[in-house]
Amino acid sequence: MAHPITPLSPPLKDELDIVIPTIRNLDFLEMWRPFLQPYHLIIVQDGDPTKVINVPDGFDYELYNRNDVNRVLGPKASCISFKDSACRCFGFLVSKKKYIFTIDDDCFVAKDPSGKEINALAQHIQNLLTPSTPLFFNTLYDPYREGADFVRGYPFSLREGVSTAISHGLWLNIPDYDAPTQLVKPRERNTRYVDAVMTIPKGTLFPMCGMNLAFNRELIGPAMYFGLMGDGQPIGRYDDMWAGWCAKVICDHLNLGVKTGLPYIWHSKASNPFVNLKKEYKGIYWQEEIIPFFQSIVLSKECTTVQECYVELSKNVKEKLGSVDPYFQKLGDAMVTWIEAWEELNPPKEAAAAAEPKSVKKEEPSPKSK
Amino acid sequence: MVETSVAPTPLLKDELDIVIPTIRNLDFLEMWRPFFQPYHLIIVQDGDPSRVIKVPEGFDYELYNRNDINRILGPKASCISFKDSACRCFGYMVSKKKYIYTIDDDCFVAKDPSGKDINALEQHIRNLLCPATPFFFNTLYDPYRDGADFVRGYPFSLREGAPTAVSHGLWLNIPDYDAPTQLVKPRERNTRYVDAVMTIPKGTLFPMCGMNLAFDRELIGPAMYFGLMGDGQPIGRYDDMWAGWCTKVICDHLGLGVKTGLPYIWHSKASNPFVNLKKEYKGIYWQEELIPFFQSATLPKDCTTVQNCYIELSKQVKAKLGKVDEYFIKLADAMVTWIEAWDELNSTSDIPNGPAK
């Protein structure tokens, strides 16, 4: 199949930030260099802030460790997780770009069935820039893809689609399984390349994995809060899930689309299932309450912005999930703190000129080299 | 891709009928012989009943032409379309088997990316025999497939899945496009093999194509009425669509699953887009009313059988779509006639209906 000519300039080069949480190192970036070097990186360094994380030469970046997170947010830093990749959402908060691509540091470039290296970012951009079709299922999947279209029986009035807010990519090699599945099937690898992008229909929830994810920050950014996980919290490995359920409910309410499928990345590291089980344990039970909550929630018509939807969601979380565990009271409060922080760091464009300079400081100690 | 040892898919040769509508010939069956020959065929001959349709040697079959349909159904034959492949649903009604596979006579064996011939029927059987997952989307698609599973974050209480009522296959080569799309993109061919089976989530409608379709007759058969199309009717090429929307609403109500994706067949014939536009024309407009109707249709809790659901749906069709066009009043009546005929032919006392062979 013919591929489109590579554009002279990397698409959305000045409109997209790549957010990478890391506690180890950024060696994986070397493999991504051909695809990611034109873009600005936001590194969120988890764990010990005194550790020095080396960024490979030639990348333009800003790096935040825990001290930076505390400095930038002050008391509101309490909503940002510590010792959990959930801290990545701090990067979403401080970005000034329209789009975000976030990827884990154990995710590498995969190859498609023809042996060609997959430019995951280019595919995500393609996904975000073309409409979604959440209101009716197209059996040939993405109708805007080259060589495909809407099938017979697809209502014509729905063929304009809706704006795409989220592009959820997948993983070859180590699949994103929960701890019980990892314990039962330690050798299973995902070797199946499914050549499709599709929209997750309105009214349907899904498990959103943060390993290979892109979104339109202007459309859905404030909903991409990854919750309270890690150190001092009773749960882990539900950060992206939480963000995904909140984001999907809000997307459905605001008529925005969520896509899943291509691109694939190569997931190299299987996390320890025994450690994972400890983290997920409470979530296994809580999930059974959380899902019906998200499936039945209805946001009021007056909620017309993401922030309004999110704050309303947080009230519902406290009210309806508070009885499951006090954690959800804390989480409901943290959701509000997050929105307050978001509003502070992302004032409406008219107020931007008058905004306090205490927000993102790009000239901070973290060196940027290019 | 190396397949680990998987339990072989049961043949179900005495539990499945293959229903084929035809107005031309059945030459295509020759290519399918390795896969279809063990099965019983129900041929529904459309058009001129005096024409002789030859069935290739070695196939076990029953064949019905219009005279047979009239003889068997009497006045109720009015619900079965004439001069339209919608007549295929007569085959569903007279079948005595648990499962149906239906395929068009211009659909051939496709090859997968490795060059291997695809046994479409085997894949459909596999789809029907393992559960569907309509309540929550699994990002690795069919979790019951070899080499896949439910992903992190998928609620454990939903991992048993729901029984699968319908398996909707796809087509390589000539895609199933409507007339406007065919007119605008006459050269487009579907060359993309998407290696996935997935469940269409509860609450979501889809365009069900009857070219390569299988279903559990015991679970959903009575909903698979393909409407009033063809001769004497104001519309065509919406038969399978109509059945699909009714079926999906009922499946959602009864907690049954609908899958789409593999298997692929090779669709060889592009129908004439000018003829198609004439057939579809009214549908293009009516669809805009039909979809909101189906999207908002709710069935009462006391509808617990497919027949009850379907009768209720027919009442709603009459009440809410009757004002779109009188056709829908006729259609609603035909839906009731269909259920009456279904119950008559499929009563527990199992009256034999004298197949024509």
C-alpha cells in the first residue's frame, strides 16, 4: 500500500509536547530519535529528586523533579502522585501546547508486519487530526483512513464525525495485563498486529492505558488527571484507568471522540506481577463499584466545559464512591485541586498577558540543549 | 504468527445450515467445497421459479423457489420479499438447526496475509461458540482468542462475557458501499486485512451486512427478518440493515452479544451503482428517521423472548415510523406475520414442512 509522502516539516512540531515520566533513565529515547527529536519533551522525574536523569543530546526539553512540582504548585502539589507514573499528569498541566503524546520509558519503536519501523507519533497525530465516529459503529473501522470509507447503511448525517480528543495506542510484546493475568499467563506476548484504528462508541467505557497515548489538550486536557497513586496511597496501577473513565464520560457528554488501535509500540518490560498485585489489590474490588458508577453517571446540561464536567464528576465521586472507601473522598478533593491548579497554570488566553510569572519557568536549573 | 496448540473448532455439521439466496447460479460453491461440503444447504431461489438452479454434485441441500414459499406459508408468504436477496430469511425460518450461516453467491474464499485460504465458516463457528463482551470495551479486542486476554482495568465480574448471538464477517476486494459512495469511488477496493474479532458494545448500532453472516438461530432467529424489499416495494438494499438494527436492539435488551470482524470472504461482484441508487434512494432519507428510532427504542422488562421483543418492536415501528411513510405500516404488519410464521414452523411439536429437493 502506498504511504503518503513524508512532509518536509514534522507535523505539529510546535503544537505538541511529549510527556515522559521516568524514575530510571531515558535511554529509550535513543531509538525514538528519528521520530521524536523535532518535538519538545517534558520530562517528569519521579522518585528521588537528587538523582540526575540524563537526557540524550539533541533533544529540546524541560525537566521537573519533585522539588519542581512542589515549587510550581505549592500546596496544590498534593494532587500529584509520588512514586508512581501517575505523576506524568503534571506534565500535561504545565504544557503550553495543544497536543500531548505520552509514552513510558520502557516503550520502544515497533515494526509493522512488513518490517517497517512504526512512527507512532505520526499515527497518533493522524488519529487526532481526523474525526471520530462515536455515534454509530463503522464495520470497516476508521472511515477516514485511506482505502476505507463508511459502509452501506451508515447514516449520512453522521458522516462528518466529531472532533477526536484522545488517541489510545496499543503494544506489541508485553501486553498490558493486570497482576492476576500476569501471574496466570507469564509467557503470553502480544504478537498480533491489528491494522485498525476505531472509535470507541459513545456510552461505552474502556481501560485506557497511559503507555502510548495522545490527546488534544485543548479539548480534554483538564480531564486527564491521573489520580492519587503510589506513595502513601492505598492503590496503584489504576491511574490511567481512572483518567480514562473520567475522560470518556466527559467526551461522551461533550460529543468528543476517543480512538483506539494503531499505533503499536514495542513494550519491553514486564513489571513484577507480585508487586503489581499488591498495588492493584484494592482496585480489583473497588473496580466493581467504580464501573457501575461511571456507567450510570449523567452530567448536567449546564456543564459545557471540561472543567465544569470534571468538578461535577468529583462531587459525584465523593457522594457515591465515598461510601466504598475514604480514599474516594481524598480523590474527589484532589480532583478539585487538580482543576484549580489547571486553571491557575492555564488561564484563559485573554488573561494570559496579565498572568503571574510564578507558573512554568522554562529557564529553571534543568538544562535544555539543542 | 505461530499458533500455539488450540483446541480444534467443532464442525457442528449436524447443527448448522448454510442458507444461500440465489437468482443466478451456484457455481461459487465449487470453491467453497472443501469447507462447506459437510454441511446441509438451504437454497432459496429468487425470481423465476420455473428456472432450474443446479446445485454442484455432492452437496446435501433443500431448495425452495417462490412456489414452495407460497405453498409452505400460504397467505403469510406476503412477508417474504420477491426479487431481492431479502428472501433468504425464508431459509432461516424453515431451518431445523441451531446455527445459520448465510453467504451470497458472489462471495468466494479469501486468503489471509500468509496466503492461506480462509475457512470463513470455521471462524464464524468459533465466534458463535465463545462469549461476547458487550458491556465494556477490551482494547485487545476478542479476549478469548488465542494469544489475547482481557487487559488491565477490565472489570473481573464482566470476564465471563455474554452468549454470542451474531457473528458478522467482512469482505476483501469489493467493499459493501452504498450507491453514492460507489458512484464517487468506483475503483476503491478493500485490501486491508484487520486481524480482529470484536464485540459491538451494548447500546451501539451498526450496519449489518448479510453477505457473510452467521447467527445462533435459537438465541436470535426470530429477529432475523429481512423485511419487505424488491418487487412491489419502494426500497431495496436495506434488508440486512433492517434486520441488523432490530436484532441489535433485541440483543442489547436480552444481554446477547454481536461480534464483527473476522472472517473475511472475497467479494467479487460490484453491483450496479445506478441500479443501487434507485433501490436505496428512499432509504437514504428514511434512514435519518430510522436511526434515532432504533437508538431510542426501549423494550419493556416483560419482553423476555425474542418473539415478544420483536412484536413489541413492530408496534413501535407502526406507531413512530408510520408517519414517515405508509411503507412502515406495511412493514410492521409483515414483522408480525413473520413471527406468526416463525412460531408456526418452529413450534415444539416440530411439524415437518416437506422440503423440496
